Amino acid sequence: MAKLESSPQVRTAPLPERMRPSTLDQYVGQRHLVGEGCILRRMIESGSLSSFILWGPPGVGKTTLARIIAERLDRDFYTLSAVSSGVKEVREVIDKARNKSLFSSAAAPILFIDEIHRFNKAQQDALLGAVESGTIILIGATTENPSFEVITPLLSRCQVFVLKPLEAADLQILMDRALQEDVELKRRRIRVDETEALFRHSGGDGRKLLNILEIVVDAQLSEPEIVIDNDSVTDCLQENVAIYDKGGEMHYDIISAFIKSVRGSDPNAAVYWLARMLDGGEDPLFIARRLCILAAEDIGLANPNALLLANACFDIVNKIGMPEARIPLSEATIYLASSPKSNSAYQAIAAALEAAATDKIAAVPLHLRNAPTKLMEELGYADGYRYAHDYPGHFVDQEFMPKAFEGKVFYEPQSNKHEDTLKAYLLRCWPKYYSKE
């Protein structure tokens, strides 16, 4: 069969933009928020909208969800990017909303701020009065933990909704819909043989999925039939790294490679990925913050000094800035990558949180309760408590768990020099919980 002649593509927008949903029914993913009976859907359906922040990775529908809400509730919709907007632009939008409310009974408009974590304190302060008075409904979008990046007064006035990476089933829906409905793709003969590489490289990011799909299709426009399989996806991405990275998604792949290199005890790879981030203009505090998390999660009790050094690195980077900040970042990265690893503290708190969630009303044993009043003493509060320092070795065998969790072990020491010492101490204190096996 003769090959089709390729023709210039006349497109008004990239595939992700062409496929952007306009209703909740078209919206894919985040069922825990917008599914039937879930919190955000209830808020939308009741029309009782309050300010909130959408926190999640790129490409999971934060901007789309904000636009759908504004359309569904017929609200004026203002949008600002924290990258290019300052206090002046924020105040202009607030003034527009305030002036309109003087002459109209319309509901408060929505102000959507993308990458709100990039707003400094002065910019965030400018929002406070309008959010508190209800002049505007703020919807912020962030890929960073709002607890670190959003000032407390503003955070206390907003609910935080966590968006999750899209699952394989969500990605399948997005791909099928694009192939069936997009004006460009549906007129092509496209055969999907494999999706593993497409979904893997997408990483739960719907925008990235559609970008890759478009790249693979464009690479085969001269073919009579376009084939989507693992080889075609891999080949196209290797040849189109710059296109693949449109929108800056590669940033998230590189920070992932950085974290995994430190966790994997490879200081050379870790420093390389650090250099890639710094060369690309990454915020050094973003990197330093990740090092603090790494030190606690992946090194932990195998080398407690790692957390101290990571925290010191964060403070120094905050004080001196770039370009000098590259040196303490390199020092901390190499030290953490070269340290022994343990995630025992991470696993312990995860197990404890799971137990706490299953039994939220487990009573504090009477002997552990505070007894500041005579009535409490009469009721037995603190009765039977034994003060550890009154006993040899500053230890006495007594129960500290609620009855439902007696004997439950959350912390399991892992095999490394420091935790071997901790395990030996715990074995002496609690042989019934920490056996030698």
C-alpha cells in the first residue's frame, strides 16, 4: 500500500488543550473528590463554595477542575499565574470583584492562582482580606506541600484537597477518548498494540500522556497506519526530548531520579542530577527541602546525623542563595547518598497511623493519665504509674499502650550499626517484644 503524503498540521492548540474537559462528567480521575457524594462534588452541587487549594502533581487536572467549577456555578473567573503576576495584579482583580459587587448581587467571582506556592509573603498577604470577606473565592493550585509554601493565615482560610496521580484505568480513558473524539486523531488510522511504555512514561500525568501520544502520531504521519506500541513510544521520546519536556514536566522526572539516586547510595549519579536541576534554574530551597525529607525517610536511624546536616544545609542555602548554595547542596547530597540507609522510622509511623485510624477511641490507660485535680486522683488517674528514674537503669516494665494495642510493635530496628545499638537496648528492656530472632 502506498504511503500517505504528509501534510502540514494546522492546529489551534496542542492535544491536551483540545481534549480539556468542560464538565464534571468528562473529568477523569480524582473520584475521591468529585465522585458521587464526595466532598468537592457536594460543594459544587450545593453551590456553597469556599476557598480551597488543590495540591497534587502536574497533569492531574487542577486547572481544569477550577474552570469546570466556575462554569458549573456560572461564576466570573479570573486567573493569575504566580510566575508572572505580582501584588499589583492581585489587587487589580480584587478591585474588579469589589466594584462589581457594589452594583450586582452576583455570587463572588473565582480567582484561580496557578503555582500559588511561588507567591511570596507580600503577594499572599494581599489576598487575605478579600478571601476572609468573601469578596473572592480563591482556588489555588500547587505541586508543593501548602504547609511549607502558603502562609498560615491564608492556609487557615482554605481547605486543602489532595489530587492523586492518574491510574492506568484513567490514562486508558484519556487515550481512548482522544483517539475517538479529537478532530485530528479520529481521521487517522491508528492502531494501539501496546500501552505499557506510554503509560509508564506518562507517570500518572494526563497532560504528559496526551503530549506523548501526539508526538508518536506526528512521527508517523506519512505512514498508512499509525502504530502505538512500546517501541514507537520509546523511539519517539529518545528523538524528541525537547518536545517531550514541553511544559517543564521533565523537572519532575529529574527530581525523581535525584531522590532515587540518593536512596540508592550512588553519590555520583546524585550529584549529576543535582547539577542538572541547578543548571535548569531549579529553586535551591526546593532541593534542600527534598534532602531533609530524604534524610528522615531513607536514612533515618541508620545515621541520625544525616537529618541534622540536611537541616543545616537548608538553613545555609536559605541564607546565602545561589551560586554559592551549590556547594552545601553538593556536600549534603554526597553525605546522604554515602550514608547507610534505613526506613524504619518511616515504616513505624505508617504502621502507627494505620492503627490509629482503625481505633480512634482507644482509651488512655488510667495510670498514664494526667491528674491535675483531686477528683481525677479519686477516679484513679495516674494511679499505679511508676516513675522510670526511680528504678535501676532508669527503666521499669509497665504498659504504655491502650488495651486494644497491648503488645503491638510498630518500630522494627533494621540491620545497621546505629540501630543494632538501639535494638540491643530495646531487647534488654522489652525481651517479650524484641526477641533475638
